[in-house]
Amino acid sequence: MSAVQFKGIYTALITPFSGGKVDEKAFQSFVEWQVSEGVHGLVPCGTTGESPTLSHEEHKRVVELCIEAAGGRIPVMAGTGSNSTDEAITLTKHAKKAGAAGALVVAPYYNKPTQEGIYQHYKALNDACDLPIIIYNIPGRSVINITDDTLARLSELPNIAGVKDATGDLARPYILRSKMKKPLQLLSGEDMTAVAFNVSGGQGCISVASNITPKTCAAVQEACMEGDYKTAIELQDTLTELNQVLFCETSPIPVKFASSLMGKCNGELRLPLVQPSEESKKHITEVLKKLRLL
């Protein structure tokens, strides 16, 4: 599957748990709902999917369950990142074997590699894995920022297909286009600025909010793809309060609670994540009621 298909709204899927284990039935039901609501792609085992607390076996199983439930109707971009290059390679090779269309690989966190180390991390993945790779730049979580020059250098590698940028920096699409030797898919990792990112030349968004309002999020992106930014902004405006409340505490705490209110999962989280405060629960509930989701 070519990189040009990585566009529109991709849901950064929650991972439902029950009794400390992955709730496979709830997860596949959730995937089916997402597909029926018209999202353009799915991302299991990302930040929203609580990937840091999944065992390797659970991680692989969740990717397999997602691909099975999607049934080839829309592409699956499996989260396969790690702060260990060898581990990221293993997970990416598994995603390829399982049938993923691509891999979302977060910048190696905690280790704080240099820009050369970051380059070599992704080059090793490029060389070892025959799968389109989307680089995930999120310095707020990984501490390191992948610079424009490093991204431009990485763009020359054949299996590097795109960048998910969660910095909120709307100048980046312009700067990257001026520096990159090979065009990459540019995807926003920040729901609030998704339309503005597309106006700047992006092709879509890997979204938290589409766990809750997949149909509207898909409509926003479809309007952008048609060049109808007036409609896109009008639709995006209806999601402003939702986009704010889903980050009232560390994500995915709020989105997991919101999903539980909608009956999509039981809201169970894994430590060190805990349930939202009573104040946050009240705020989340009010916003969902306002959107007539409850």
C-alpha cells in the first residue's frame, strides 16, 4: 500500500481492558464501529492505546486483532515504536507479517539520542523492514525533537513515508517541504489544529477525538481534501470543546472515560494511569451531552 493512501482521519485507537487483560471482543467491536463511521485508517498500539503498558505479546495481538477486524476495508498503521531500536524492528517486522499497511514509529524516548542517533534509529528500521514508516515526532512525550534537517535527511530513505507531527507548529509543513528531497505524507498529531495543518499543506490527522466522534472527524478531513475549508472549519468548530476536554488530563485518561460513558469499553486503565478526577469526569460528561453523544 503506497504512502499516498495515508491521508484523512486515522483514529489513534484506545485499547479496552477488562480484568487487567485486553478486552478483545470490545476492541474488535470498537474497530468495526470506527470503520462503519467512515474513518480513513486505524492506528493501534499508539499513545492512546496505552502501548507503554502492553506486553510484547499483547502489543502484537492488538495489531493482529485490528487488522483482522478492519478486514482490508481501510488501512492499518500499526504503532511499532520503542526507545530500543531492536525492539522497534521486531515490532515493525511483526506488523508487516500481520498485514499492516504501515508503521507509526515514535521518536526514541527517554534515551535522549542525538540527531545522528535519531537518524541511525530510523535508518536501521528502513534497512530492516520493508514497510512504509511514518515518523512520529512528539517532543512533549519523548523529550527530544526531531529537527527539520534530520527529517529532511530521513526523507531520502525509501521506506520513510511520512511524518506525524504533534508539535502544533504550523510552520513545519512549509519548512519541511522546502528542505525535503522526497515528498512525505504530513499528518497532524494535534486535533485542535488539524484543519490549519491541512491548510499549510498537510494531508490528514492521526486523531484522539475520532475515538469519540469518528463520523464528524472524517467529514472534516473529507472537506479539506475537497478544498472546502469553509465547511471544514464549521465542522471543526463543533469539536472545539471536545478537543479541549479530551486533554483536560493526560491522554488517554479522558478519552478512555468518554468511551466508557458511550458504552464502548469499561474505562479500565493501566497504572500508572488512573481514572480522571471527579471534576474532570463532570466536565467530560457535560461536553458529551452537549454533543448529544449521551
